[in-house]
Amino acid sequence: MKTEKYTVKNTAGMFNLLKGIAMFIVIFGHTYTLFPDFLINHAISETGRTRFADFSIGESTALLLYNISYCILMPSLYIISGYGSRKTTFKKNLSKQFKSLMIPYIITMLLTSALHLCTHFCLYRYFPGSVKETLKVLAGSLLGLSKTTTFGDVTIFSNGPNWFLLSLFVGMIVFNTLVSYFDKAKLLIAVLLVSTAGWLLSLLYIVPWCLSQGLISVAYIYMGYYAKKNKLFTEGINTGKKAVCVILIVVSFMTIRIMGYVDSMAGSIYPLSMLSILLDGLFGVCFIYLFLFLNRFNGFITSFIRNVGQYSIYVLSVHTIEMLGFPLYHFTENWKGGPVAGTFLFWLLRSAVDISICFLFVKVKDLVLVKVSKNREANNDV
């Protein structure tokens, strides 16, 4: 019996499975840091280098797999955003991006600050101190700092996972502007110049409003835009050429990862400068293409993950509120078990809470919208 060949189809939810898995990886990445003895905390230095030689083959393999997913996670999400982008006027684009990205960012900032103030006062019973700490969190979001920064004796906390929304807002605005004025080779040159400017900004001690990440993301958004325009995920170049491109990119990317280099957009860490940035994006394109073939699988688990991916912005916002507003470290510091068990237990707990709140929010939002729509229809009938 012949098996029908699976082909990648250009559908509205084609990336939801990947985005859903990305959300679980994001939550995991913010959970293991709560356990200082967890393997990854000892393996990756502040300069973005993994010390594979200090660990066993099994541990090194696990670290390598995590490094790969960690390095391509954000670039892949930018590429997906670029795939869905459409050239439009500056005014329409600004309005669209503000509604879809900045409104969630602002609401998340306010709810995070409110929760932070409440939880810290309940735990420590000292209102002036709670206000002082909450202002540090609020300042980080207002300034758009992707990493915790110290000015003399004052420490301002990062805006948490919310940095992605702010940087994507910057990237989408800048890219749409470039597309409006340039085309083909000129567009590519303009994108590279803007992304290089973003990398140069990352060398500074502080860069407000995620401008560095936003400008760098323009390269990734362009890759997604190019992939859509040239049908790279559905048709594009022939299989032979595509295989050669994938192999060359994967080999180059894997060589750098095996050497121990790890990139971090949130921390503005790019050990090999623009080479790291571009390779992460190119590998992200290959990874997305290969990952799309998993869409052939349908079941309870994959459907659930797709639902998470469909509301990935909401999940990211809820996770930001929980991460910055609730002092989970107050509980993990008292954990009596091992770091591995603690990491995975709290990861599952956080994932369940964040996703449940997200789905509840979506349900309530839909009910409110339906009610508002019915009220408008009733008023129009009158």
C-alpha cells in the first residue's frame, strides 16, 4: 500500500505547534535559574561559552541540545512574524503593531507591578520596602530593559519575557519602513546595515526600549518575509539545492555550538558578533522548515500544544506577570529535593498555571466580545 507523500501547506496555523513548544522552552529557561545547582547554571559562563569538557558525554549532549534550542528560539519566532508580515503604510502598520504588541505589553507591565506590590507586602509586611522594589520592576518595563541593570547603588530589574514584545514592535515598524523604500538587493543591504547597527548597540552597557534586539530582529523578520515571498517552506528551490543549503547551514551552526558558543538576545550576548546573529537566523529557517513536517501529526497532545501556540503572546504576557510579580524564589530557596526534580516540578507547575490563566482569559475575552457584539446589534435594531 502506498503512503501519500506529506507536503507543507501554507495555512493560518501552520506555526502554532512550533510556537507552543517554544512557550514551554521559555518557561523552562526561566525555571532552572531558580536552582543554582542545576547543571546548566554551572555549564554556561557569562561570556556565552559552554564548558563541555567539565561534564560527561550524557550531560554534554543534553547541554548541546539545550544550547541549540536556546539559540534559535527567539530568531525562529521573529522569522515566523516576518512570514506573516505585509507591506502597508506606516500609519496602518503602527496601529496594527501597537494593538497586537504594545497594548499587551502595557497591560502586562501594569498587572505585573500591581501583583508584585501585593505579593511582596503580603510576604514581608513592609509597605515602603515593597513600594521601592515594585518601582524597580516598573522602571525596567518603562525603560524597556531586557536585563537587570545597576546604576551606582540602584538596581533596575529587567522587563522579563516581555522584552520580546517590545523588540518585535520595534523590528516590525523598522522592517515595514525599509520594505516601503527598498526592494530586492537594496532591501537586503538595508536590512544588514540596520541589524549591524543593532549589534553595535548591544556592545553598550545599557540600551533602552530593547532597541538593540529590535534592530537585530529586522534580519530575522526579513528571513521570514523572504521565505514567504519565495515559497521556501512550501515550494521554493528544488529538493537537491534545498538539501545542500540545509546541510551547509546546519554544519556551520553545529560547529559553533559544539565549540561551546551560546548566544542570548535577552542578555545581548553574541560571541561571534554578526556571524552568530546571522547563523542563528539561517538555522532558524532550516529548523522551521523541518519542523513543519510535524504538522502531519494530530492528536490530543499536539492539539493542546497548537492551542498554546495560537495564544503564544498571551502565554508570554501571563508568564511575565507570574515571573516578575510573584516571588517564586521565596519558595524554591526552601526546596529540600534535588535541583533536577525541583526544576522539572516547578516547570510543570508554572506551565500549568500560566497556560490555564491564559486559556481562562481568552474564554472570558471571547464571551465579552460576543456580548458586546449582541448589544450593538440590539441597539442597531432599535
